[in-house]
Amino acid sequence: MFDRTDVFHVRNDIQRNIGSKVRLETNKGRHKSVVNKGIISHVYPSIFTVQVGDDSNPSRKLSFSYTDVLTNAVEITLCE
């Protein structure tokens, strides 16, 4: 879904989907990954934020850089 050719395209794709539900799989190294679901809340020049809500922390905000998406450290997919 997200064009990973350069940072400019990644930023534009994420900016077009502000308010959309997404699934984030974050690579933590050594075969460890964390999966979160949330809503893209803000887009800034070098980072974007995702509002994550679950039972333990109902209003947690995570931030990621566009290079994280570009280098596959974070895999982001839209939820239907």
C-alpha cells in the first residue's frame, strides 16, 4: 500500500491517510517484533504519530520516522 521508493513518497502516503486505522509491526531486533493497531494522528516534517488504544493504556501515542518505514524497521498496513 505504501510506496517505499523514497522518504518523500512515504510521507505523502502517510499524510493522505491521517485518521485511518493502521496495523504497525515494529522490528525490535533479534527476531522480536511488536504489533500495534492505532490511528494515524499527526504528520510532522520528520516523524508521524499513531494513537494506540488498548485495555491497559487507552491513550498511548507512538512516534515513528519515515526512514523507519522506508528501511522496513516498521511495517505499516491499512486496516479495513
